[in-house]
Amino acid sequence: MKKSLVLAMAMALGVTASAYAANPFSDVPAGHWAYDSINKLAAAGVIEGYGDSTFGGDKLMTRYEMAQIVAKAMAKGANVDKLAAEFADELDNLGVRVANLEKKADNVKITGTIKASYASYDGDKVAKDGQKPAQNTNHASRLRSDLWVKGDINDDWTYSAMFRNQQFFSNDKGNAGEEDVAFQRAYVNGRVGGLAVQAGRYNKIDITGGNIHDNRMDGVQVSYGKDVKLTAGYGKATGVDVIAGENKDVAYAELGAKLGAVDAFAGYYKFDNLLKAADDDAIWTVGLGFDLAKDLKLTGTYLRSDVDAVTVDTDKYNDVDKDGYVIGLAYKGAKAAKAGSWGLNASYYDQGAGTVVAHTMDGIYFDEGFKGYSVGANYALAKNIVAGVTYYDLESKEAKGTPDAQTLWSQVVFSF
């Protein structure tokens, strides 16, 4: 089949370009009878040359090449019913090939967030980590970038990884102006029979909303069910300095159920060698969540630990409170994809020392147990740009003099 014939057929498609590009083919002179049509089709992306600036109008082409032209024209909205019928088999095969190619091209997705945060502190708390200040340090700021890479392994399994870069502008470690890059997540998700499986280095956030533990762990978890879902996992905690020695084993089981308008949950968590307890820590939780009104949700959680005593900064606390209570109230909530969306939230905490391993909150809290409240608001400034501010006012449950701490946390998160 000659290209001149293909050209005549393609011209019949009625494909036009809104703007003409310069002649892309060196072997199609300006005086050629098909010059204008070739330019139109090339500008519209329907035809291509051979990569050496030639069109090769007199060369033979395969039916697959013709099918490719027809497919491109169809994508441009041309009425090509007769040609589509003529090349139906080739288009079908080409469609399979194109679909597979597109699937490969879309196999890896890169997303991320950039978070700029600033916190102001007050009170008596001496904090330990790099996001919270030591005594006499009243603020901290940083820029954190998380880059996610996600891809399909096959129809049932996916891979996820996350790189994190942090730039510290001020904190208690004395490394203001420095930065670090870490490979923080690497895990797979898939199915084995009726079980959903997650394995690798992932972030474990318990179903109590991060009141017990919110940090990385190397392990595996399996889940079964939908409206009533059972999840169990085992691994080793990483990136935390609250578990002593090399044995950082963590085991957990969670049960969640959606019962009409009510969300119910229960969980069991076992941490080996909790540093402040110089012993293992087993924690039970139960809780409920339900809508009080449209967009207004109330949650309540009870926690129970088996820890009797803790040591914090050489201070020994005996007969510590084993119980914990957390009540949360949330109205609406900012959605990154919807500019102008907003939300309000408030929480009350009363947690014994053993009910906290690595809390998810951004405010300063007390390792020997704490109580107090937080209030916050968030607002989507524009699509994929969300600002938030939260105020925490907490005090120790065990220390003499009942030291307290206040945190005003603010951030802007850019998603892409």
C-alpha cells in the first residue's frame, strides 16, 4: 500500500489543525499537490515521518501503519466509520498494544507534599526530639518534602516508596540550617486469597487516631473483611527512641466495624522493651464514632495499659495511671482538591503513661502521662494548598507541681 494512497484516505478524514507548523518533511516540496494536507495532518499529530525529517510518500506501508493513522484520526474526532470497518482487525490488535503501552507508561506515579511548619512553645516541658524545643527554646520551624513513588507490580500487587527531605530552620538539636534526606517508606500491598497484605517499611497509625503510636515499622500485616474488618500485624519499630535495645518487636490486632451510622473499633497492641517502663507494654483500646449532625462527628476512645511504673529523665513514677480517655469532635474538614473547603476540630486527652508510645500530635506532651485539650482549624487556600493551625494546652499527670506546656502549631501543605 503506497503512502500516496494512505494520504488520499487520510485527507478524506477531514482532520484539520488549528495552526500550521512549518513543513516538517524535507522530501515534500512546497509545490507538491499534497503539501498543505500533509502539513495539516502532521500538525494534528495524525501522521509522522521516519525520524530523519523525511515523509517517504512513495514507500509501501503495512496495514498496521494504516490502522495507526486511522486510530489517531479517530482520537481527533474524525468520522472514519468506513476506514474503521476496513481495518477493524488491525485496530483491535493495535488497541490492545496501545492499551498495554499506556498501562506501562502509567505504571509508575509520582506524588508528594511540601509542608512548611512553624511552632511556638510555652510552659515547663523539656522535650527530646528534633521537632519540639528544649527548655528555653520557644519556637521551631522546618520545611519538609515527601516524594511518593507508586507502581503496579501486577493486577493484584502494588509497590510504594517515600523519600523525605527535611530542612530545619530552628530546633533544639542545634542544626538550624541543616537538612537530611531519608528513605522512609518501602512496602508492597496485595492480596493472598481473601486477605489484604501489606509488608515492608510502612507507617503504623493505630485505629485510635494515633493516640498510641504513629511511627514507622518494618513488618507485615494482613486484613480481612470490609464493613467488619480484622487486621493483625507483627514487626519491629523503627525511627523511634522510646523502645530500648535491639528487640523492638511490635504486635497488634485491630477490629473495626461500620454499624449503620456508628463506627466501632477495638484494638490490642504489644510493644517489647518500652524504654520508660523498662518492660513490655500491652495496651487495649475500644471506641466509637458517630455523626451528631451533618458534617459534625464525635469520637470517643478508652485505652488501658498494663504498665505500673515509668522513669522519665531519671524521675521515677510509681503506680502511674493505667487508663486513658480521648474525646474528639470534628466539623467538616479542608479537602485539598476543593478550594475554599474548611474544617474545625477539638480533642480532650487524659492518657496514662503506658497508653502513649509515640503520639501523633504536633504539640508537646508528657511521657509520664498527660491531660488537656487541643483546638484547630484548617482551610484550603487554593486547590492542593491547605493551611492549618492547632493550639495545644497539656499538663503532666504525675510530675510534682503539675508542669504544663502550650503549643501553637501552624503549617501550609502543598500537594502535587
